Amino acid sequence: MEYKGAWVPATNTPTLADGVGNNGDVYRASADGSADTGHGSINYFTGDFIIYSGTIWERSPMADGVMSVNGYTGAVTLVTDDIAEDGSP
């Protein structure tokens, strides 16, 4: 695998497209956003990796962060109304 740098999903910058790249190329999403590299739109979150398989670009969720908090994803800010006071979900 070769880390190539930061990538912005919402603008697909730098431009990534299925069928183009070297097997093992890796970028890391620098912001939340959706992108379609050629096989349908996929949601990415800051820190996710996008890795070229030799055929298509595939999302790999970030491994060093929390994926969700209390059912919310992305940059989460909880308020007291988001947390049950009786201990129930």
C-alpha cells in the first residue's frame, strides 16, 4: 500500500476513478462527503481511507476513531436531550 495523501470526497479532489490508479494506492478523506468513483455514490467520513483494489476504489472506515455516538455519525455534539436520564436507550 502506498499512501498518496488527503482526498476530499465531496469534490473528488484529487480526482479518483475506477479503472485508474495503482493497486494499493491509498488516500485519506479530509472531510465528510459523498463521492462516486464509478460504481455508485458512497458516503465517506473524515479519516476514512479509500484504497484502489486494482479495479475499483473501495472505502475502508477509519480504524482510529469512533464511528458513531448515541446513534449519530460524523462530527457529533450531544446535548442533554440526546441522553436518556433513566438509563434506557
